Amino acid sequence: MHQELTLAETLHLLGLMGRDLPSFITSVSGRDDALDLVAEPRQVKRLPAPLKLATRLAPTVRATLRVVDVTDGVATFSVDANAGGLPAHKLLGLAASRIETVVAAKGLPAGSVRVLPDARIALDVQRLLQARHPGTRVADVTFRNGLVVLDGAAA
């Protein structure tokens, strides 16, 4: 299995969302091995209070994600984000509980999306795919020119 997907297609395949990106993500592009996002977090409902305050000061967030490791189907991404020139990725930990709530509400495996120290996110692509497509095996996850590339074996 070799698939090159948009971010929206990938998140839909993994069961994390519908077919479209959330409205707060206003742009997705890429270059080489980086995925670049622009977001308007003020559009996110039920943000934790510290993040709400931060969005008043800097309403637009620009983030660059890179795959730093893929082990046993778990892809770890580094997140470098800024809002108004400030290092927004340092606030990523404040979003952890909101992410866990969304994962649970969708009936997805607990712990399949985790916020890690040092502005990293672990996405258990294997577990998420298994939940929707039993027998599928993930060997690698990369970014290439704005697309998510999944390699593995289909069921």
C-alpha cells in the first residue's frame, strides 16, 4: 500500500474527522518534508482559558510539522508554531485534554493521539487504521510537498 493523501483525506481515513478540515485551519501547504498549516484558533469551540487568552493577543497561528520518527506504526511529529512572532508550540500541552476529549468522543482508541513534551505529537497511525481497516499494516509515514505519504500493507 502506498498512498499520497491530503491532510483532510488522511485525517478522515484515520477516523479523526469528516471529509473536510475544520474551519479553523485556513491553509495547508508543504515543501519537501514539512507540512505547513495556518490556523485561526479563535474559531475553535471550548478552548482552554489560557489558549483563549493567547488567541486574543495573536489570532493567527502558523505551524510547521515534520515527521521525526515512525516506530511500530506510531508517527511522532515535531511542531514548530508561532503566533505573532511568539513561540506558540510551547502552548501545545494546554491542548492535550481537548485532543483527548475529541478522540474519546469519536470512539477512537484512547491514547492514539498524544501531546508529548518538547512540542511533539505522537499519532498511533497503526491503531487508528486498525480500528477502521482491520489487517492494515503501517510501515512509514512521511510528508512530501504538502501531502501525507502512507506506506504499508493493505488487508
